[in-house]
Amino acid sequence: MNDMNKTKEQLINELQKMRRRFAKFNPIKRQKKPKVKKLTKSEEDLYDLVENAGDLIQSVTPDGRFLYVNRSWREMLGYSEDEVAKLTLFDIIHPDYHTHCRKIFQQVLSGEEVGRVEVNFVTKEGKKIAVEGKANCRFQNGKPSATRGIFRDVTEQKKKEYTGIMQGESELLKVPELLQICAFFIPDEAYIFVTTPDSKAGRIYIANGEIIHAETEKVSGKKALIRMLGWKTRIYKIDKKSYTGKPTVSESLENYLIDSASQLDEYNNLRKNLDMIGNLLEVQYKPELMNREYDSVTAEVLSLIITHREVDKILDESPYTDLETIRVITDLLSTGIIKAYPQQQKPGN
């Protein structure tokens, strides 16, 4: 078969088989290789075709070290030949995709067909590149010896795709997914507006890859952002729009997504337990309880309980996050300083 008529997968497979024969041409130099037989004209042509292909081609050992990457790969990611030899596969995969890609990598090593792979690579300068492609594994004596992958840069294509869904109605997209779209494709200046199936509404502003402000109808800042990260959307809109007020959020999107996941889980568990008891709170005015000294956070939450009594109102008025406030409420309930009642049951009945 003429080399030019072969598929890219066939070419990279043949390249792997001949890897030892043209070791002196391999861009990744691990150790001094013995002299090898001179490549035939056909083999040189094949190497040239793969080395100069427009796609990103790589071969990786089972422990994640690079055996081979082609010129397009090196130029796209910004690494020299010597630098590639010191990298592992997960050095060039964006942290958001590590868990997903470790699973795929193990599937490939076991010989499974994984279909199309979509992932974000990270260049030496920290720039994210959206790529998609295929990967499979070469086996020797029944054991995996190297994975082989061919990827293409689809960053611009993804931008166009997301431009087409910048507004719509869907309960499939969640707020964290909308934030990731903005952070990747329009990080310089973005605005997200969402409503939920139960008619809540909120806004988030992004600038230079960071969330700078969030607000709902009742709260703003970090409290609003964490609440919204747990929302299911109904109507959403993404636009390029500046926030002119004072920033109320100052951490990176990635940090917030990581922190909020654990906070939301803890909050939801505590709130579920509280709702089983009741969402109307009352302070127990007993001398042995009221004469205690409380820290400033507990004292402020106690004051809010006395004033508002309803859990939702207390959470809205509290200067602390919902999780911080619900923790205090839970502690006060466990020590008997307050009691909870169902909404339809008034305290004292």
C-alpha cells in the first residue's frame, strides 16, 4: 500500500513498530542508543510524514513518560526536545481533566476502545488548548508497552460552538459548567445570568479568568456564588459585559469550584437534618444557657435567630456564608440553646 494512502492510525502504528530502528532520529533522547541499521527510503518517508503532520502525535509509556512526540506537538505546547524527555503525560493535561484522563489512560492500557477523547492540554506558558482525537495501545507479549495518540487542536471550533449557545433554556447545564465555558473561551470579560426552575435569579461577572462579583436577589459576593454553584438552571445567558462596581469575590474560578463542591455537600447534609426537625427556630431563655460567653460569630447568629426565627431569613441576613451559619445553628441545637419547630407549629404549642 502506498504510504500516502494509509490512515494516520496505520502510520502511527507502523511508526511504533519501527521505533527502535530509527532511534537516532527520535526527538526524545533518554540515553545513548547503539548504532542501528540505516532506514530504508520508505521508512524515512514514513517518519517524515508523521514528524511533519499537522496533528499532535504522541506515544506514552504505561508509567506516563513520553516515548515520542512529533514536531507539531512540540511547537503547539512550546517544549524543546530535551524538555519533553523530562515531562509526564499529566504535566501537559489541564488539572480539571486529570481524573477523567487517568481513567481513560487505564482503559487504553487494558486494550479497551475509548472512542473520541476530548481534553484540554496546557502549554509551557500555561495556555489551555482544547484538543480531541483517538488513543490506543501497543502490546508486546500480551503486556502494554506504549499508548499511541493522535490529536487535533479544536480550540477555535469550540469557541464557535459555544458562541451558538450563549443563551437558551435548559435544565441540563449547571452553573459550574457555564462558568467553565466562560473561563476557557471568554476569560477576559464575561457575564452570566441564570434563572432556576423555582424562579430564583442570579448574576456572575468574570474578568481576567477570575470571578469578581456574584449576586442573587437576596445576597451577593461569596455567599451568592456558592449558592448559585448548587443551582440547576432553567434559562441562561452568557455575554461580554463589564462589572463596574467594587469586586465582592477575589479568588480564581478553579479554587471556587473545588472549595464549593465540599462546602455544598456539607451544607446540604446539615440543612437536610435541620429540615427534618423544623425551620422555625427559638432561643431557650434559661439562665444557665443565656449566661454563657459566646464568640462573635455565635453571638451574631443568636441575635439573628431572635430577630428573624425563620432559617431562610437568618441565612439571608447573616454576614457569614450559609455553611458557616448552618454550622452555628447546628451547634446551638445540639447544646439545647435553641430549638427547632416545623413551620406550621408555633413555638410554645
